[in-house]
Amino acid sequence: MGIRPDVTPDSPFEEQPSIGLIGMGAMGSLYARCFSEAGWKKIYICDLPAKYDALKAKYEGVPGIHVVKDGHLVSRVSDYIVYSVEAEYIDRVVAEFGPSTKVGAIVAGQTSVKAPEKAAFEKYLPEDVQIVSCHSLHGPTVSTAGQPLVIIRHRATDDAVKLVEQILAPLRSRYVYLSYEDHDTVTANTQAVTHAAFLSMGTAWHCSLSYPWEHGLYVGGIETVKVNIMLRIYSNKWHVYAGLAILNPSARVQIDQYARSTTEIFKLMLASDAAGLRARIYDARAKVFGYTKGNGNGDGGDHSPGSENGNGNGSGKTRAPILLSEDILDHFSLGKKPAEELSPSSRQSAPPNSHLSLLAMVDCWARLGIKPFEHLDLAATPIFRMWIGVAEYLFRSEPRLDSAIHAALYETSHRSDDLEFCVAARGWSQCISFGSFELYKQRFMHTARFFESRFEEATKVGSAMIEALRDD
């Protein structure tokens, strides 16, 4: 290949690698911008032929970026090529452009599900091409700095891996080294059920024809996370979530269990089976977080990490909680509390919530034997980190958890929403089981249109919330 593995954007023009990006959606555009701003001088990009003129106009005068007509032209000249296309289409795109790949080049894919990508690369790429794939585990609106970036060495020399690391260095992400198979397992464990929970929330609120931040039940604290991340997911491209859910077999199993957990817990609520519900939730608490009865933050306060007896990771080590207090979340609420509810002491004036989505999440992890904390530092997306932090916050305090259980059994303020959520969770599970991208798209877009007037605000607020909790 002739490119030094220690090359940098400051290296002379003739020593720099040619970087190719096939597919200029949100993530392809993010990579192009980061590479250009870093000083890489030979960046070749393309998208669908119909978008060529618009793409050329958009990047006219942008340093280092050269727009070409198709993937053949990108593949022929590039030393490092990233396919940023939807998992649904990766086979077709690689079949078309893969054979044109430059001898000795390195090829990667930015798909969220790697099994179809691996199959396509092995089937269509020439044998003299190296494969070092990647996956940025975050969305295009999140800062890449410090976020996990998976690097998959599938067929490559040491120098090829080093070169990829150098090319991706401007992202300032944290490298995580996995195999294709481990990647799909980890992403299913950290993303599949998380997405299903928020998709179900959105569908439930849509079916209730209510904006959750407007009637006072979902304002402040944990509710802020639910609303902001739900909106964040529905403001993104539907195919980002469809590929992971439909093409990853592990994801289907988990989403099905989440729907089953939701339904079974809701039935215990309707039956007012206090003993059965309490036993099931506390069993899940022990399996997932390592807490047993009387072992956790029993007084309900937000203590320092050293006061937490349960550690949630089975390692025997004390681990700092992700979310120490709900108060920081109040700054990011789309709705406003009444004046009398603004003090911390009056937080309880709002009707207690069963938090069915969180109870079902932890129950699902427990039933499938998933240890979410094992993946937290390895490859957690910002959304997963926040969601597990909220679950931990609820479950580590017996008073908070008991309040949710009591609300589930005896409070009716949220009961209609819980019913809609249960139906929505089962509906999403059934939709995904059909394996239809078109059905998934229709279901997703139907709800997205209901909330789209608040997307711009929610994206800004959600990004600020993620940054605040990451830096806290």
C-alpha cells in the first residue's frame, strides 16, 4: 500500500492516505467534516447518483474533500474506504462497488449490524483487500470526543490497523476492539431493548394524543430523561434503529422478552398482586444490580458512592452511581413545573409513577441473564448510559423502588399510559418479528410526525443533558 502507518494530517500531501466515504448520510457527513477539519487532504466522497450535484455544491471549497460520481471512483483511488450505508442495503452496495477496490486498500463499514456487512465483505471484496471495520456508537448530533468507537480487525496486518487508528484519530473517540460477532452481541445488549423502550413510550403517548411534558405528569427528574430521549430517537433516521432490531437475531430475542416482561408486570398490577410483583421486581434487582433486600441505598438519599453496598457489576468493587441526583435533570425539562413544585422537598407532590418501562427493562435483563454494567465502560452509547443510570437510580433505593411498586398497584394516575405502553411494546415486538423494514418505517414515521414540532428543541436539550451527565 505504501502509506506509513504513523502518517498524520500534518504529513506532506504526497504521504497522506486517500480516504474514501461511500454514502453521505448523517454519519458519512460527520466523518467527512471531522477528517476535513483535521487536515486530511485527500477525501473522496460519493452518494446516490441523483444526489451528485447537490453534494458537489454542498462541499464546494471545503478543504480536502473531492466529490465523485459513484463508489467505483471512490474505490479505485482510496487507501481506506468506509461504507456508510444502511445495513439493509450493504450487500447490494458492496456487490456493486467492492470489486473496484484498490489493491491493498483497507475497507470498513459503518453499519450498526455487522453480520450482513461481514458476509458482504467476504463475498465481494478481492482477496488482496484488508478489512478493518468500525462503528461509532453514538448519533451524529453527539460530540465524538470520548465516545466509544469500535474497531474490528477481521483481515488485516498490524500496520493496517495502526493506519486506521491514525486516520480516525481526529474523532478523538475511545477505541474499543471487538470481533464482528462480539460487536453484534454487545450492541444488542446495550441498544436493542433500550430503543424498544423509547419507541414504545413514543407510540403510547402518541396513541393517547398527548404531549407528555404538557400535562404535568412527565416533568422533571427521571421523567425528563424519558421525554428527551424518546424525542431524540424519533428525530433520527428510522433505518438507524430498524437495522439493529431486524437484522440482529439477538436483538429480536431481547425485544420479545421486553414485551413479555412489560405484559406480565402489567398483569400483576391489574391483579393487585402485591406479593408477586414485589418478589419479581426485587429478584430482578438482585440479579442485575447485585442488591438484596436491605442492601443498597436504603434510606432513599443520594449518598456518595462509598455508601452504596450493592455494586451492580458482580465484581465486588464499589462503583460510582451514574446518576447521583435527579436535580440536575430538572434543568433539561421541556415542560415547566408549577411554582409550588420547584423545591426539592415538593417533588413528591406529583402523582407517583409506576415507571413500568424501567421495571420491565430490569426484569428483561434479569430474565435473559444480561449484565448491563459489563458493557457500560466497554461500548455504551450515550442513550444506554443515561437509561441504565436512571434504572440504577430507581432500583438502588428501596424507598424509591417501593414507591414505584406501590404506584403500580394502587395509583391510577398513570394507569392509562401504562396500558398504552404495554400495547405499544407488544406492537413493536410483533412488528420487528415480521422482519419488514417497510412496516417498521411506517410505524416509526407515524409517531415521528406527531412529535416533529419539538425535535429541534429536544435535540439541543438532549445533547446538553448528555454532556452534563457525562461531565458530572
